[in-house]
Amino acid sequence: MSKLKIAIQKSGRLHQDSLKLLKDCGINVSNGKDQLKVSVPNFPLEILYLRNSDIPQYLEDGVADVAIIGENLLIEKKKKASITQKLGFSKCSVSLAIPKEVDDESLNYLEGKKIATSYPNTLQAFLDKNKIKADIHVISGSVEIAPNIGLADAICDIVSTGSTIFKNGLKETQVILKSEAVLAQSNKLNADKQTILDKLLFRIRAVLRAKNTQYILMNVPNDKIEAVSAILPVLKSPTILPLVEEGWSSLHSVIEEDQFWNVIDELKEAGAEGILVVPINKIVL
């Protein structure tokens, strides 16, 4: 039987979140500490633990069928692979940063300057688009230290919280692109492996739908059910169960967590009482 080969980071910021996503999908995963390839016992999947920068090439060559990878790296490497699903974690930006003491935060400051980066293709495309000529200095590792040691006037690097560049005396001035973890697939998938990928995607999407969604229960007078239901955005329609107390029902629904706080006062004013909100693990449509 065919197995779908999925590449994930052997180590790095996406590693743990990638494993958690697979486990949330009901896939028994070995941590791969001393292995580069691990077979999954309960799903037709083989996990390849690879160096992050190598993954795009493995996708293009068809050695890996799919991969969990940062969208920014896929763009930088310019390899032939397709983004199948955005995953919502490891969000960051590829940004330009300059020393804090520099007053000019415009793009004009970069003209003729040296810019250190691990993302030369992404940076060059941005500079070309804005008709700026600058000297790109390609380095790996601690890019943010480059201005402090006189290697560059600015940097182009990944920014998540901004704390690293701040600690190194820099400030973010331009966001080149926004990125997050994605599931990318090789363009060489055959029909059998595409079928397995579709099954995996079904599980992943069920997990992602539940991420910021809550199950909400409340007691509502029967004559207020219609008014309360109109306030709640639901998948289809709320579930209504009669209570022992005559004239009252328990209303059950699904709501995004951030929407709940926007409508809580309306729900109470419409007659809802005893509101209970609980997390959801999966939503299967």
C-alpha cells in the first residue's frame, strides 16, 4: 500500500507545532529524535525529519510528497510546489529593520545601503519592485547582529514578536510579506497518494475549524428562543432541548470565541441565562 511522505522540521520553531497538529489528527507520531524517517502505525503516512532549508528541494524533486513548512521559505526558495492549506501557526513576517537611532524610516534610507539577510530572493524582489538599489549581504544565523558589528546598515529577517531585533538595537520599518506555517505538496503526487492526502486534509481541516471555536450552552425562556438564535452565528441552526422547568429550554450552538465577547451583552438582554462556554476539539462537516 502506498504511503504519503510528509516532511517536517527535524528541529526549529515549526517542529513541535507540526507534531501537535498530526497528533490532533489522530496520527500516532514518533518524535524522530534519532531517526530521519518514521512510519506511522495507524495511518498510511511516513514522516521525514529534515533540515528546514532542504525541504523545498525535496518537495520539488518528489522525495517528499507534502511538507509542513513556513510560507516564507517556500517563497524564498522558488521551488515547484503548491500550498494546499494554511495552518494558522508560526505566524511571522519577513521585515526590514534598521538601527533605532536612524530617524529616516522610509524606503529611501535603503538606497545604496548594505542589507544583511538570509532571504536574498525575497529581499531582491522587494527592492526591484520599489526601484531601490542596495547591496545585499547574504548570511545565515544571527542576521540581527550585522548592524552592530558594522557588517550592514539594515537587515531583512523573520520577525515574530519583535523582541530579538529590539534587544539588538533595531526597529522594524517595512513588512515585506506575512507568513505562517502551510501544508505544501509536491507537483509529482500520483492518484493513490492524492487520495491519502485528501484524507489527511479532511482531518486537518476538522482540527483547524475547532481552533478558535467554542461550544456554547445557555438557558432561554421559550418565548425568547427566536430572538437569542438570531444573535448567534451558527453552523446551521442551534440545538434546542426542553428543561424540566416549564417554559424554559437549553439552547446549544457553536460560536467563534472572539464573536462571543461581542454578543454576550445582547444574549443576556435577549433573555439568555446560565451561559456556559466549552472548547471544541474537532468540527467535522
